[in-house]
Amino acid sequence: MKTRFYFAVMMLAALPLLTTGAPPKKEKRNPTDTAKTWRPLFNGKDLTGWKHVGDGFMTVEDGIIKTHGGMGLLYWTGEKFGNCTIKVVFRMEKENSNSGFFIRIPIEPKEAWMPVFYGYEVQIDNHPETSGEDEYHSTGMLYAFTKPLAIAWKPGPEWNTFEITLDGNRTIVMLNGVKVTDYKEGDPVPPRKFDFEPYPGIRPDFGYIGMQNHGEHDVVFYKEVSVKPLAKKQEQKKNPKR
């Protein structure tokens, strides 16, 4: 009985030592698990992972994608994209050329016009007035749907950068670090003016992406297409609400 009493006293005396030790170290997170890493979709060598539909074609010259003829679309075949940011670095051959980067294409394209009518085109055209179009058709706009929040394009032969964020049903376009478009599904859009404009309606949260070759006189170069997931979406997957 004395032995048991002595043992109990010793355990009580040791308890503060067990509970006041150094706090546990925080688990280190692998950098590749964060949203800071861009994943290139263009490898700088060839068009692996990409497929062309429609007229014209695209080539890779000196590590850069070049458009030829048109109208056609080069799209990424591997997956649909949503809840991410897409970086696109491009320039025009001359002072102004026409092209576009497509997002939220609902189904895999079999020809070039379905994405125009039922996806969103982030327009590349610094001077739409030269073809009888207005500000809703200028660089960085969701073609025919949005007007500029700011003018941020650089002259045609200089490199420009889109960062296109797909956040659920919201689409934000940064052009050279300046926000030029911020659109949510259901926001008002102007009436359709031309038969080559997209149809209004809800686009999917996840869709195919691609770049347009518009015509023989509209040569555009693309040197980077990369993607990274949204940080908050990654955290939600790792720490779902209970």
C-alpha cells in the first residue's frame, strides 16, 4: 500500500514536466503543394499536348508559337481548367494584329467557331476601331461582353502578359499587372451586334482553353502559357469544412 502511494505521488510531481515541454514543431509544407508554382503547358520545343482545329496552323520557331492563317484554334487537350490563374505571354508581329485566348470552352472543340460562340475569348486587338468594332472588342476584354476597366496594353511588337483568373463563376483579367476585366456570370452584357460575336449565356466553371489564329494578316506570337491553382481553393480541398 505504501509502495502504491509513493508511486502516485511521484507521478503527480512529474505531471507539470510532461505538460510544459516545448510546443510541437509545425509541419513543413512542400513548396510544390502551394499555389506559387506555375505549371507550363507549352514546353518551348513543340506542340505536345496541344491540338489544332479549323483553318490555318501554328508552328514553334525559336521556342515561340507562331500563328499562320486562319481562322483556327490551338487548344490544350489534357484537361479542363477552372479555379486557377492562367498566364499568357504574347506579342503581335506588327503594330496591331487580331487573336485571342479562349477560356471556359464547354466541350472539346471539333472546329473553330464553337469556342467563339459558346466560350469566352480574352481578346487580343489593340485597335478594334480599324475593323469597325468598339472598346468591347479590345485587348483584355471578354470579347463583346466587357468594356475596359483600364487601358494597359503595350504596342503590338512588345511582349504583353495576361493573367486570367477563373474563380468559380468569376473571371478576372490582368493585363501587364493592371486589372482590365472583372466579370461574374449573370452580369449584364450588351446586345449582340455582329453575327460573329458570342451568344450570351452562362459558361461553365471548368472548360477547355486555347489560342486563336485569326488570319494570314494577323500574326501573333505566344511564348508562355502556364497555369497555377488558386491558393484558397487548394486550402479548401486540404481543410474541408465539417
